[in-house]
Amino acid sequence: MRPGFMPKVLFTPFCILCIILLTSFESKDLLNKPMPSLSAKTLDGIVINRDYFKGHCTLVSFMYIGCMPCMNEIGLLNRLKNEYANYPHFQILCIARQMKTQMIDFNTDNKSVFSNIRRALNVPPIQYAIQPACGSDSSKIQKQGEHVTLVSECNTISDVYGIDAFPTIFLVDSDCVIRVINKGGPSQPNDTLFYNRLKKEISSFLQ
């Protein structure tokens, strides 16, 4: 599925791996290479650059609203954040293929479209850092019936990181090197196998 579109089918549990348009290269080409440079701010105003990653083990989740594995992932990542709360060098960053206002709405109970989607799917608010990937709120939105197409500006992050499927998770070590790349998310909100695999991978960096 292309995340520029949001048809009703995206909210079914059968979208195990949400495919988008292929980028010029694949994310696996970045394995064991430095995290590409990024300069942005999270919803909380945290600056995301090379210094953000340096000295930390960072789980980076590339996702978008409406992809069911992405939605299933949120509660599990919240759980990981809480479980590793005593490890100051561990952090989670969500890079969402949405605009800032959409992610703010999604994470609140303000009865907006995106808030209603989250609550209808029984998804908890995201408790970790959120970086919208679609630029400014002035970005244009093209509507075609039930479909909502975001401007091509949203493709920039996907192109830079070779993201060709959602969700995709990077584990970045304290030297800003991508050590693990996982494509595909949990098939359900309580996917124990998915959670334990991530926990094992994270723990190997924190020993």
C-alpha cells in the first residue's frame, strides 16, 4: 500500500507489511553504515541530528497512520520505553509519514479525524519522540474521493533512508551506525514474538 493514500482497507488486520513505492535503493544497503544526516525537530521541540544519536542506543521506527502493523507496534514500543526507563542511553524515535498537525491530533483526544482513528483502533497515544516527515503544515493535500494524497515532500525521508515498506525499524548504536534493520511489524497488539525479538536486540547494545 502507498501511504500517500488512506483507503478503508488500510484499517484491516490483513496489511501485515505495508508496501510503498520503491525508492532508489533499499534500506538494507545502510546496514552497518552511519545513520544518514538528519536535521529536524520532534513534536516536543527536541532537535534530531547527529548529536541526538551519538552516545545512545536508538530505536527508530518509520511508520504512518493507518498501517495496521504500525498501529500494533505503538503499544509494544511504549512498553519497551517503560521497561528500559532506567537506561538513560536508550531512546525511541518515531519518524511518521505525516504532517505535524496530524501527529498532534493523532496523539490527543480532541475528536479530530486522526484522533478518532487511533481510538477506534484501540491504539494508545505514542509515549516516545515523534518526528513528522511531511514538512510544514502548509503542505498541500489533494483529495480524490476517499483517498487523501500527501504532497511529494513526504517522500524525502523515505528516499534518504531507503524505506520501501512500513513499518521499518532501525537500531542505531552509540557511534551513530545502523546495526539492525527490521521490516514489517507485529500482526497484533500483543505480539510476544515481535516484542521479545526487539528486546533481545536492544539488550545486546545495552550490556
